[in-house]
Amino acid sequence: MKIYTKTGDQGKTSLFSGSRVSKGHLRIHAYGTVDELNSHIGLLRDLSNDDAINLELIHVQDRLFTLGSYLASETEDAKSRLPSMTITDVEVLESAIDLMEQELDPIQSFVLPGGHATVSYCHIARCVCRRAERLVVELAENFTVDDVFIQYLNRLSDYLFVLSRILTKNLKGKETPWKPKKRLV
């Protein structure tokens, strides 16, 4: 089987149900951004030497594939063949956040992204996660989307922020608080 099919040469793609939509369709933007996020999580995993973090990230990647599959499915028949995604998936992220926060000093201000290359990649993943969340919210305003997908992406961005702080600590990076400059005028 060849990787190229030429079926998308006219700017259309197939959803899991087989229906064809524009590659510019909101549904394609939403699951394409979830796919982009998954790739950033993969890069972050490749940069991490922490086995526990990497296991969590593999689980996140699995959940993102499932979430993206739902977004690519417009019919109940197509969705019925997918693994489930529930509030338990959100709670797993919350538990991971709670455990990481036990190791961190309380945050006193916003933090500027950076301090170590791996931390910066984590912040990029967080930003892509926020974009994916916005697109899924927009999709939900026009089509039926399970609330758990929005909740998962929202909690995942929180997880990635706390993970960036843990990575900063573990990699002995520098966490730079944001100190707004006073207005000159």
C-alpha cells in the first residue's frame, strides 16, 4: 500500500465515517492541532531522562490519539469503535499535578518560559495545548463534542505548566518570574 493516495489533492480529506470535508474545516483544524500537540509531547519525551515522566507522557499521547480520533469521527457509529475517554482521564492528570506540586515551592508570580531547552519545549507544548483547547471549544459551539475533551485539554495545559516547573527544578534550570516593567508615560 502506498502512503500517497492523491485523494486529498483537491483540498478534501476523509473523516473516519468516510465523508469528505475541506482540509480547512474546523474539525480538521481541531484534530490536526491535537496531532501537533502529540508530536510536541513526543519531542518532550525524547528530551526527558525521567522514566516516570516519560510513562506519564506516553499515557498522555495515547489519550491525545483517542481524543483526536473522536474529533475525526462525526457519526455515532464511528465513535462506537473507539476507546473510551472519561473524567477519569482528567483525574489522572489532576493526581499527577498534585504530586508534582508537592515538590515545588508555591508560585508567587507568572513565570517566563525558558530556563532550559527542555523546559522551553514543555512551554511550547503547553501553548499548542491551549490552541487545541480553543479550537475544540469552537468546534463544540458548532457540533456535538463531549465535554470531557475540553476538560482534558484544559487540565493537560495545567499539567504541562507544572511539568515545566518540575523540569526546571530537576534540570537545575532557572525559573524567571515575570516582573512587569512600570509604564514610562
